[in-house]
Amino acid sequence: MDRSSDIADFLRSRRARITPDEAGLPADGRTRRVPGLRRDEVARLAGVSTEYYTRLEQGRGGNPSPEVLTALAAALRLDNAESEHLGDLLGRRPAAARRAPSGPQRVRPGLHLLLRTLDHVPAFVLGRRTDVLAANRMARALLTDFDALPATRRNLARYYLLDPEARERVVDWEQLAAETVAMLRLEAGRYPGDRQLADLVGELTLRCPEFTTWWNDHRVLRRTHGTKRYRHPVAGDLVFGYESLQPPGDPDQTLCVYTVEPGSPSEQALRLLGDWTAPRTGDPELRI
């Protein structure tokens, strides 16, 4: 992952999506050779010189001040995740803070207990690179049995993009897969030296035909909440609301909890899924 190229491609892709009319700029009569805004127009909107913006876009602008980053985000109409990504690309955080911590991530006992407490709905904990650090019984039944996989292969992006079953089980597969790639893009900006993430990106590039297009879009996303739809071979169609929460003490872990509307067909389908996967009397307790 080339840092300068990432900066240039991200800024070009963001300015290409805004027309001069949308930015409130008057027509100047010049022939437009690029879609969206030109460099000089972005510079004018951000209150910096065209020369300085050009250096930034070429990865030669050094570490811009918070004020410049804020002005660029406003000029390019970046959302919170895009603003964070721009700051990461342009070196807002110290180099030490942009190095992925070494060693495996571990889920503390309290979160394991919380997953057991939430065993009536799918819930799981994601780590860096969308690694699945822990998943309860309902999550494994809805998606796949991550516990049956080698620890190094328990990864949500790998499941969504490479497992043929996921393409059948996720109703809006293309949208969800593209959003997952955008999550990886955000993390790549935060931890540019993460070798395991680079290896994952390389694997997805080789094995998922759609991945390169989505990766080159430079879309970034931080998942917070929303809706997901699945089609389970036993339980049928399920519509979930989901909430993504950051547990205190570890900014690189995310607790994801799925919910269903009370009295809905999805609640009935989820109950069926729970009955289907419930351990029989005398069976050993399933591991979280």
C-alpha cells in the first residue's frame, strides 16, 4: 500500500464527486477536463494556496495543521470517517500511534460473559482487520462456525467476501461486501504498517473478483448501526437491526449485537434458529 498514492487517489476521488454548482462556485467558462472540482477550486474553498494543496495531494505537504484538515474536510464535504481517514493519511497521528500493536488480541472475561448473557441474539466481538475474536452460539448459527476455523482464519471480511455460502446467506451481499471493504480501507489508513492487514488485502485481491474495484473506490466506513438481512437455510428470512459498540479499554475491539423487532416474523425465525441450535441435554456446553 503506497502512502503517497493513497493520499492522491483519496483526495482525487473525493473532489471528483462534487460539482462546482454543488460547491457554490460560479461558472468560469473554462473547459473542464476532470469530473468534479479542480485542485485550484478545492484550494480556494479550503482557504489554502493551489500550490500547497497540490503538494498535499501529491503526498509532499508534510503534516498539515488541524485547521487545514478541518478546512479540507469542509471543502470536500467529508463525513466523520472520511475526515478521520484523511487525517491518518496525512500523518495527523504520531508514527508510533499508527503502528498496529503486536501480538494476538484477547477478549476480557467480562465480554465473554456478556456474549453468553446475550445468547438469545447473535453477538460477536471484532478486532483489528475484522478478526472475529469471540462469537456466541447464535452468531455462529447465523453466519458460520468461526470456532471450527483455525484462529488465523476467523475473519469477518474473509467470510463475507470469500465464502460461497455468504453470497447466498446475505440478502444484500454486494452492498455488505463493499461496506466491509470500506471498513478495511479505514483501518489501512490508521495502521499503514500492519503486515497482517496487507496480507489479507492481498488474499482478497486474488480471490474476490469484486474486491479491487471496491478497494480502488477509496470509500471508508466506520460501522455504527443499521439494518442487515439474511436468508438462513433453516430459519428463513431474518431482518436485524445492529449496534456496534466500542468496549471501554480497547479502541481496537467492537462489540456487535443484532436485534429483531418484537412480534415480527424475524423474531419468530430467530426463535426457530435458537431452538435448532440449542444444545441437547447432556451435551457439553458450547464454547464462546
